[in-house]
Amino acid sequence: MTGLQDQQPEKQPIQKGENPWVEGVKTIVLSCFLAIGIRSFVAEARYIPSGSMEPTLQINDRLIIDKLSYKFRDPQRGDIVVFSPTDALKKQNFKDAFIKRIIGLPGNTVEVKGGRVYIDNRPLREKYIEEAPNYNFGPVKVPADQYLVLGDNRNNSYDSHYWGFVPRDKIIGRAIVRFWPVTRVGELDEEPLYPVNSAQ
């Protein structure tokens, strides 16, 4: 005998893992909760069902809509926005969201004439439109907390020059990125600019 007692390895309690089915259900529930939270408050995906925003947006383009930034800043001219039907559109039985470009801000006077859009008598340079508008509209003054929106496909867009203004509380968010098709992935056009030689 060596005088040393044989030492038995200390037994560790066996920890029973959680049932994999329970873990799976928890993961799915958490994922759904996060997805719903993100979609409700931060961002969501949308697709384009019509050609009213051509050439900027094509039918079946997929976009990411930023729903958060307008909680911290006002919509700007040139923003492409998704909005719920206004009262005027609801009366015509429209239920689905619209997507258009903000042209007139609260307090602006907007007029369309001679194939150009004028904001407070200053013409806009619009590189993104399909073709020059072939109609006259206005002048109209945009009310407080409302916006005038037009489609980039000016002559084939059911927009503010038909049914009026969009209240701010109807705006769902701003389209920021196209993620499909892969050949046209990227950020969307920036805001329109006044011609350099126009009055400031």
C-alpha cells in the first residue's frame, strides 16, 4: 500500500437539456416576434405592382421601406414614399398602399405647365421622369402637414394631380433600397434639384 487513498473522480450532475422541440418553438416564436416588431416599427419589404413610377421603379421591383426616420425628421422633396390611401382614395374604394415621389412640401405652391413642374415659380430639374408631363395642373398651395406627390411616369400615374394631397399621418415610410432584381440592386434616386440659373 502506498498510503494514498484511491480517489474516485467526482461525479458531475448530468444536466438535462431542454426538449429540442421546445427550443425550436421558442426560436420560431422569438423570430416571429422580432420580425413583426421590425416590420411594424423599423422597416419592411414591398414590391411594385404597377408602372406609375417608371423608369425609377419597374413592375415587380422589391424595395426596403424605412419606417423609422420620419419619426426624427420631416419628409423631403424627392423622397419616394409609401402611404395608405387618403380619405379621397378611400371614397374610391382603394385599400392598398400607394408609392409616389414627394414633390410639394407644406406651404409650397405647385404648378405643372409647359412640360415642367414649378415649385414657388421655380422649375424643377427632374432627371428621373419617364417623359415630360403632357398636362397642366395648378397652381395649388400645399396645406400644412400635407404633401403633394407625383409618379415618375407622369403621364401614367394616378397621383396628387387627380385626387389631392397626402396627410403626413398617412405616410408609412420612405423607399430607400431596391434589393431585387439583383441586376438593379442599390439606393434610389436623390431629391430633384432646381436649375442652377434659377432664382434662389
